[in-house]
Amino acid sequence: MDKLFKALADGTRRELLDLLFANNGQSLGELCKQMTITRQAVTKHLLLLEEANLVTVVWQGREKLHYLNPVPIGEIYHRWIGKFEHHRVEALNTLKQALEEDSERE
């Protein structure tokens, strides 16, 4: 989890993830064309994303394609976000029921 949060903490890495979300399976060259940093910097960021399991690679001949791996993001959602969302949904459901009961009484 630490590598995952560290990878997500950097805006450049989040930008790379956004680029892969928009068009999955891009080469290093394709990603570099869309970034304002050097090729070496993009490579460094991609390696950190790979270590965090946010990006997977597939070799097609001599070309290395980068793919977004949504599983770790899903794990964050279920562990950290989903449990808080449940309470909000329950509160909205309770409010809905109370409002429906009030309108039935009138």
C-alpha cells in the first residue's frame, strides 16, 4: 500500500495514469509526446507506477506497451472510500423514508 500511495502522491504520475485511462496500451514514445518532461523522467515515473502495480507492461515485438491496472485503485476504494460512502447512502435512504412518511401523513 505504501508504494501505491507514494505513486499516487505525484501529479506527473497521476497525469500518466490519466493518459493511460484515456488511451490504454501506449508506448513510451506515445506517452512522451503528451508530456512536458524528458523521456528519462517519464521512464522513471512509469517504473514507479509499475512497482506500485498501477501500470502493467506487455511487449509486442520490440515495443513495450503500458496499460493501466485498475485493481489497486479498486482496493483503495473498497478499503478507504467505500466504507465511508456506505454511511452516506444509509443517511440518504433514511432521509428519503422520513420524507415519504411525512408526505403520506399529509
